Amino acid sequence: MSGDSEQMRRITQDTAGGPEVLHLTEAPVPEPIPTEIRVRVTAAGVNPVDTKVRAGGAGLGSAGGDMTAPPFTVGWDVAGVVDAVGMGVTRFAVGDRVFGMPWFPREAGGYAEYVTAPSRQFAHIPDGVDDVTAAATPLAALTAWQILVDTADVQRDQRVLIHAAGGGVGHLAMQIAKARGAYVVGTASAAKHADLVALGLDEVIDHHTEEIAEATRDIDVAVDLTEVNGPSSLAVLRPGGLVVCVPSGVPEGLAEQAHAEGKRVTDFLVEPDGVALTGIARLLDEDVVTVRIAGTFALEDAAAAHRELEKGSTFGKLVLTV
């Protein structure tokens, strides 16, 4: 197959805006360069960052080309089959099933039939894991893993608080924390409580009706996936504890307050990581972690998927099938 002659379908946008700016188009099939693989995408995960970039509210591509200046193709979570390999690739062969979060935060073009990226940004999909589940996993699970394992080094019997525990990242973060032996408290709307407890959450707080400071205490690690719960997390933290502020960084003044109280706070942004993704694949294969699929949409219905995600009530992940 030649990228000069063969065409693929992809979702693109010519301007920032609402879901309606997403449209199906054609583009040349990309060719892998040395150290890269080409993946024939079978499913692509949909994440909140996709909607933010689409709307022009997050210039995550500034490190490698400003994605606030269309045209561009959003999407980072992909699962599929290796279709071609560049020189030097030893970990994968044509026909292997793989999943990954390539290039983040640069443009990856995940909402497409083919993606090329460095081979070490991918991992093998376990035989017992379907493509939709695999595509739903990388960004959310890597975010959770890199926060809880690499950044916070969560230990057995520590108390972990996860805000938005029913979301894409949240429901995986609580399971990874549990797998490390932590006692996990999560915030979520009442409709999600029973399902979260079934997934292993120790204690659930209804953020609509309960005050965090009154509902829990003595937290070692708090993960704020909401952009607004940094201060309330700090208030229930033990001395020496850590608050990780994920979507938009550390709120103004919070670092100074944390230092004054003998506590810690940090921002965070997920990175491609094939080694961690291999560890996550093991958790999936052993049924230690369950990825909740909230719904699937055809590639050409990407706009509908974005509308659904922006309702703010999704439990788990949405996935495009390609």
C-alpha cells in the first residue's frame, strides 16, 4: 500500500467550534518512517480533551504545531492491527493487535482509518480484550497509572480520594488504586454510586449534596479530575499528602497554601508510555481492571459522540468504531 495513491477516511475540522464542525473526509494513507508502525485503526476512544481541542479551548499541540489553527484531526486513543513497520522496529510485526495513545499532546489524528507513530508508544492487546475496550483504555488508564504509580507512588492502606470517580479516568484510577491496596474514596453523582461500589470503590460521596470536608478526612493522595476541587482536596489532606490537579493545572495560590500547611500539590499531563501500557494490558488480561464502555458510535458519527460526552453524565468511555 502506498500513501501516495491510497486514501483513507478520517474526521477533520476546518474551524474551531461545536461538534457540528467535525466532518468525514479523505486523506492519503500515511507511511511509517524508521522506528514507526502503521496501525489500521479499528476503534478510537473519545476523551474530554478531544472536545476541548475541537472547540479551540486547549492548544495542546503547541509543542509540535498549533492545533488551535485548523484543519486538524483530533483523537489519541487507538486500537487496531499493525499494517506496516518501519526500519528498526523489533517489538511488533504486521498482523499484531496493538493499542496506544500516540504523539500526545501533539496531533495524532486518531479519528481515522490509519495512524503512524513510534512503535514504543504502543503495546500488544491481550487476546481476551476486544478492540473497543482496548481503544477506550490508553489515555484514561495511562493518566491514572502515571498519577498513582509514577507520581504519587500509592502504597497499601493509604487513603486515596478521586474526584469524578465515574468518569473515563476516574473509574480506572479507582481500580488501579485498589489494585495497589489503597482505601479509595470517590466523588460521583448518586446515579453512579452502585456501579462504582460494584467496581470496588470503598466509599462514595455525592458531590451534589455532600461537602467534601465533612464527608472524608486523612487523605494521602487526592486526584482532582474536575478543575474545581483543588482547595477542598487540600482541606482533607494529611500533612505531607499530595493533591494532583489534572485538567488545568494548579489553581492560583494553592501551591503557596499547600506549602504553608506542610502538604504538596502538583499539576500533571499524561505522556505516551508503551511500558506502562504493557502493565495496564496485564491488569486487563487478569480482570483486575474493568473498562466501562458507555457507548459506541461509527467514525462518521463523531459529532454525535462529542455531543453525548459534553452532556457531562457519561459513566466510563465512549468509543468510535472504524
